[in-house]
Amino acid sequence: MATPRTTPMLSLRDLEVRFTVGRRLIGRPKILHAVNKLSLDVERGEFVSIVGESGCGKSTLVKTLLGLQAPTAGAIAVNGKDLSDYSRLELAHMVQPIFQDPYSSLNPRKSVAANIALPLILSERPLPEQVTERVREIMRRVGLPQRFENSYPSQMSGGQRQRVAIARALITRPKILVCDEPTSALDVSVQAQILNLLRELSRDLDLTCVFISHDLSVVRRLSQRVAVMYLGRIVEIGKSEQIFQVPHHPYTRLLISSILPPDPEHHLPPARWDGGGPDPTNLPEGCHFRSRCASPQPVCATRLPELVDYEGTRVACLAYEPGATWKPQSTPC
């Protein structure tokens, strides 16, 4: 008998977020498709990374997942319940963010303990002794000594401040963490510590994590699955090692070929970005990547590819649809 499929912790269906830009007195305003019919399921306890170049819609997606940006169309379900059916406090108990800059995301006038405790006080109004107990418990969990309780963010290093931000996100015991480039403002050695902490927490607390990043080396180390975004759409998604070892979509190949080698004696990869992508306020018919693709076909100008299953991944490229007679030109990775 088949095992029944569990409800995803996070489910996006045909999600769209559009903005009106460049309002003019004469003529139609331009419409920016920041997120464009995006569908994604994230299972309970899964660590999924979303990657792509600047302007692909990652930050808008984060705001939408946190309830800070209303979707134009489509649906978001958290633990099987529509996002719009949650109150702000209920959603805060389910989904918590970890932002890029730990200094600007913390209140500089409050102590470490007060910064960590604030979400708990606002949502549960516990007794003072309960607050102290929970704060100390979560500080131990993220590796912050108790002596930092009365310190202020300005008195701490970047890595310590990010641990405070992580503790604050975990104090209400959420089910989902949305991490928006949480290590990009840190030194490389500190990055490793924070990444190890996130991986340990996600495993020990059975957290569902959505990790947004442009650092592909970090993504490969942390993720179970990777989704590649281009102009608001997912163009490839699959298990992390499959994506990095055998990328299929030409955009994924370009991203991976841009990773700098760790060996200083190794030659830098050749520059492959032509900067010739389409105007996001005037998307063409057909495949949006074809102007940058090394081997576009006539059909690419008429049909927008959808995600199809191919060798264990899902890829949005007409070359991988059943019956296709060509494959994209290979790019060394």
C-alpha cells in the first residue's frame, strides 16, 4: 500500500508578485514581474536554498513568505493553512526571519537579553522568570555565554550579533526559518561558524529552512535541495549534489561556472555573462533566457518552458521536454 503523502510545511502555488513602476502621465505604466507563477513545496525539516543573480526576485519572495508583501496572485500555504488565514502573531509563531545585517536588525538601545526576549513577550506575555529561563536556554543553544545577557549589540562582534539574531528568531519556537543571506556581511571564518550552527539547529530542532543566497559554495554545503531562480521563475530544482555536479539548465551552468576556485594557482573561470537579459518590465514571448543562451532554437521564441522531470531534477527548458532533439550547449563547470 502506498504511503500517504504528508502535507508540505511550506507550499507555493503559481505565486505572482507584480509592481507598477515608472508611472507616466501618458501611456500605460510598466509592470514588473518580481515573482512570476512560482510553485514550490518545502517538506517538514527540509533545508532548501534559493539562488540566482541580483534582481531575480529572491528578496521579494522573502518578504512575501514573511507576510510583509501581499501576493498579486497565487497562494501560499504554511502547514496546510493559507497564509492569509494566519493572524500576524500566529504567523510569527510559525515563520521567523534571519536577516543579512545583524546590526541593523537588532535594537541598539536594548540589551542582548531584551532583544532576544521581545518576540516572546509580544506573542505569549509570559511571566518574567519564564522569559529569563527561555532566553538563557536559547542563548546556550546558539553558543552565546550568559555573560552577554546585559551587553549591547554595539559591544559584540558581527558573528556574535548574528547569533543574537538567530536566538531571537528561535525564541518563539517557529517551524520555518527564512534566512536572507545571513552570512554575507560576515568574515569567511565567522561565516563557517554560523553556517555550522544553522545546519546543527535545523537538524536538532527539525526546522524547515528556506535559505536565500548568492554564494553557491555556501548553498552547496548546507542544502538538501536547490532551486535556481531567473526573472521571478524557478528554472531548475533538485537535490544539491545533482544540481552542482550535473546542472542542466544553461543558466544554472553559468552560475556554477562563475564559482571561484579555492586554489590560488588555478586560473579564473572565463567571463561568460553578456548582460543581455530581457527588460523585466517587458518580458518577451517564449523562453526568457533565450537571449543569453548559447544554443537557442526557433521554438524557444514561441513557448515559455515549464518545469519537467529530467534525470532526478526538474528543469524549465524546452530541450528537456519529451521529443526534443537537441540539448543546450555545454558550459564547463
